[in-house]
Amino acid sequence: MAFRAMAVAPLLKLGTRRSPLAMAQAEEARERLCAAHGWQPDAVELVPVLASGDKVQDRPLAEIGGKALWTRELDAWLAEGRIDAAVHSLKDVETWRPDSLALAAILPRADKRDVLIGAASLAALPEGATIGTSAPRRAAQALHARPDCRVVTFRGNVATRLAKLAAGEADATFLAAAGLARLGETGTGHPLDPAEWLPAPAQGAIAIECRKDDARTREWLAAIDHGPSRAEVTAERALLAALGGSCHSPVAVLCDLTGEMLAMRAALFSPDGAERVDGAASFAVGDPEGPERLAADLLARATQGIAAHFAGPR
């Protein structure tokens, strides 16, 4: 008599967006969990969802609902118990999250830089070049450096944006170095020096979120939480919260950890890039007042064209 092997239910269901980059990030999360706990790959099931942000590609995200469009479906699935945890690019996660959820793990942060594709540098772009991006930060930062250029909306996953660039819809665009690396595109474009071009808050970081009351899942995820990366991104997100920034706010920030101290640099812009205010601060890991002091300093020195796009602390 033949016996059919019984399927074993997974220990953990990880929700993720369906895009190739999101799936690659979820695979990394699964690999780290299995390595940490000695599990076989089938112990962690990846559950893909088509996010609202992936359904609409012809308008800037800020016009149609902001970062919540990346998390809405996964939040609902967490609440319903259809998944145990959700994998996110942390830079795409709203600053204020539901009280019922916890960022239970931050994976080791990858390359924080942006990559320019289409030219060796911003200075190398021809006069009046067209730059494709839908990110207020990238648009403002580019126009601040090259006010002669024109920005056009570029939406879509990495392959879509590269195809649009190849089709001549723009002369250049930006992508995150971390995302390109996770897709095996390490030779694409020219990384921008963060001393001159600051990235988005939490860029390069993968976060895993679960229900706050799910003690078992939180314990499993804690095993792959990377303390140094958590310290950096927590400070960067604290700066955003203190600024009252939204998906419309052109803000760039970079935090680097040395020992027990964090060095933070940040810049706020007017949307057209004409106005900019910079600041820097150094503070101990876990000091909530460090980002708050820098935010207060930036807002105090910001012009009206900048300050109008930041609500300040709640």
C-alpha cells in the first residue's frame, strides 16, 4: 500500500508584496529565520499580496494615499490572522503605525546610497535634462543641484523604471543601491556619495512587523533583529516624527553608528529644490531627544517654503 506524505503546516507565514524586490527581501528574511532557528525552508511560508501601491503606476504615491498604499493589505492580513508577520522596505513604512503592531526585527542594513542611472553624475547631465522620479526627496534634491533640469513622474518596480529609462521617457533616474543589489543588479548606475546626496530615512533596511500580542512570533523574529541597524533607523524615523514629515515632505537623512554614538545629518527642502536647510547632530543610542533637538533646529531655521511641508511634533 502506498502512503502519501502528509503536508506539514508552516511554523510561520510571512506576508510580502508581490514585486520582485519585495519577494527577494522576503526570501532573505526566510533564510535568516531558518538559519537562526535550524528550520527547513518550508517552515516559513511566503504569502504574497498585490498592494494598492502596485496597482496604480501613473501617479505619484503622495497623490493617491502615500506610504499606506504599501502596507494596507498586509496590515489587514495581520489583523485577520492570515499571516503571522509582514516584510517591508522600512523606508516605505509610515512613521506612525497602528498600536496593535510591532516592528519586531530589523535585518542588517544594506547599502544606504542612491544610484544615479543615465549619467555618471548629476553634473554630467546635459543642460535641461529630464529626470524621472516620483519621490519628493529625490526631486527636490536633484532640482537643488540642477535647477535647469526637469522632473517627470516615474513609478513602478525596478525593472519597469529601467525599461522606461531605456525607452527614453527620461534622461536619468534614481534607484536605491540596496534594492539593485538584492536583485543582482550591482553594476547598474553610479552610486551617489552620501556626503553630497543624502538618502531617504531608513533606506536599505528591511523590517519585519507582527502583531504586538503575538509573543511566539515576536520571540522568533527577535533572533534575527540587528541591533546596530535598529539603532540607526529608529533614530531616523524619530527625526521624521519630530519633523511631522509626510509622504509630501522633501527630507533626507543619514545616521551612522560608531560604538554607542549616532552621527546624524539631515536636510529639508522646498519641493522645487530652491530652498534647503541642513543640520547635524551626535547623540547616544536610544536618546530620543537627539533626533528631536535636530528636528527643532532644522524647523527653526527653515524658510516658509520648507516649513509649510512639515507639521512639527504631534
